[in-house]
Amino acid sequence: MSQRNCQDLHRFVPVSLKRASAVITISVFTAQRLKHYYPVISAPLHVMPIPPQLDVVEKCPILPQTLEKLGVRSKQYILHVGTLE
């Protein structure tokens, strides 16, 4: 990892984790490491393993009623899959 990426991780990840209302990880190990390295996390951590096959996942359209029911307001959420750096 480059020095720039390390600096960015130390600068932006704690802020992002502190502001998050929930954090989703792909494994219990990742959740434990996040708690260890970023104790500022106050949001609940959820573990959602990567599914073994994509063809078993049903696609479901996101309806405005669903977002409203979950308390998600339009343009006020981000679904990020990947790394912050």
C-alpha cells in the first residue's frame, strides 16, 4: 500500500466510520479488525458474507415505498461496495 493510501485511510476512514449509522463487513474477522483499529465506531457492525453464487440472489427493484419504510430519504444515503482508498 502506498504512503498516500495509508495517509488517506488514517485521515478519512475514522471520520466516515464515526458518521456512519451502520457498517457492513464481509466477515467477522473484518468486523473485529475494524473495532480494533478504529474504536471510534459507534454504529452497529453487520456481517454479510459474500454470497457463493450470484445467480441465487434475486434482483428486487427498490421502490420509494421501501426506502420510506426503512427510513431512508432520497439522496441521503450511499451504498458503497469496495474500499475507501
